Amino acid sequence: MSETLKVRPKVWIGLAIYIGYVIVVFVVQRLSGIPYTDLGESGGNLFLGAGLSLIIAAVLLAITTTLLGWWRPALFEQKRSIRWPIIAPILMVIALLINLASTDWGSYDGAFFAASVVLILVGFTEELTTRGLLLTALRARLSEVWVWFLTSALFALMHLMNALGGQAILPTLQQVGAAFLGGTIFYIVRRTTGSLIWAMALHGLWDFSTFAVAHGTPGPFAGFGTILYLIAGVLALVSVAFVIRGTHERTEAVQAPQR
């Protein structure tokens, strides 16, 4: 199916958007002067050290997507895949709920909670960057298996920024590995539901829940959320081939005529 877009999707455009996003977020976070390891100390730290960069990135991404005319291919599939692989995302939702149930909500004040809510924007920014715009660009030339792998791998590599922000290298590498699993789950959400919007919501709420459960004193079942997430990630790796199989989502768009 061909669509009339303002700019024809090309791989280099998607990679440029990805690199631009990483640079913007990194620079804004570093200009705040707040190390990654100190984000949880106060609402001000969390907003200036993380939330502000997400707000700026969200605005820039929305402008970029509009100028390119890529909203539809970035947000919606032409055809949904088979449904049963959605089991992995469902397990992730259960893990999310365990995190929220295990959170020490008494340790929150109003400012910290408000700043935490801003973090949900990460679902919009990171998903639109990787499994939205980058995915649209990659589909112009590459097979779907490469689209899945590269969007998941580059999403995972984003998290190396945390080491530059002060986090130790070992937990950062663990975060990168976990993010690849998460990226695969979000890709499956897009393919099985036909929309990136559900992946944005799951991503944003997941990050909120993992940050929330780490604040204060978590409940006794907090570790089960992480275990279930890893199980969901492994299941996603096993089942992703089934949502890739038979995919016909190549971007064969024609550029809009000049007026």
C-alpha cells in the first residue's frame, strides 16, 4: 500500500533522528548538572535531570514528524500480525502492576510525584524515535527481521547514556540487555495491536513503575516484578519470529506533489 508523504522515508533520515534525539536528551540532562544517580533525591532533581529533556525532545519529535508527514506509518501498521504473541506484553503488564503494588507511596511528596509522572513521556519520545520514525525509515529498504533487530538494539544502546551520567558500567550494561528485551516486547505490541500508541503507554508506565518501586522502601514482592519481566522478555524473543513472519509493511510511499 502506498501513502502520500511529505518526505520519502530513507534509512539515513531515521538514523539522523535517532542520533539527534540521543544528543538532545544527553546535552539537556548534562546541562542540568544532576548526575543520573542523584535523580531520586528530590522532585527538582528528577524534573531538571530527566523530565525537562523529555519535554523538549517530545516537542522536537512532534515537529519533526509533522514536517516529514510520517505520523501514520510511525503510529500504525497496515495490517496486524497474529495475536497470541501478545502474551509477552501481558506478562509485562502484570510485572508493572506488581511494581506499583510494591511501591512505598508514603515516601512520595507532591513535587516528587509530579516529576515522576513527567517520566511517562519517555514512552512517547523513545517509542516515536525508535519503533516509530526509525522503523518507518528502515522499512524503506530493509527486511522486517532487521527492522525488529535494529530498532530493539538501538533502543537498548540509548541506555549507555546512563553510564556517562554517573551510573556504574555493570548496572548500565544490565540495563542495556534488559532494554533489548523490552524493545522486543514493545515491537510485538505494535505488531499485534496494529498501533504504536499501546507500546507508548506500556513503555511509559513501565518506566514509571520501575522508578516508583525503587523509591523509598519497596514491598516484599518487589523482586517478582523484575523476574516476571525477564520471563516476558525471553518469551518475546521466542515469539517475535511469528509476528515478523508474513509481514508486508515495507514503506513504499510517494512524495507529496509540490504546490
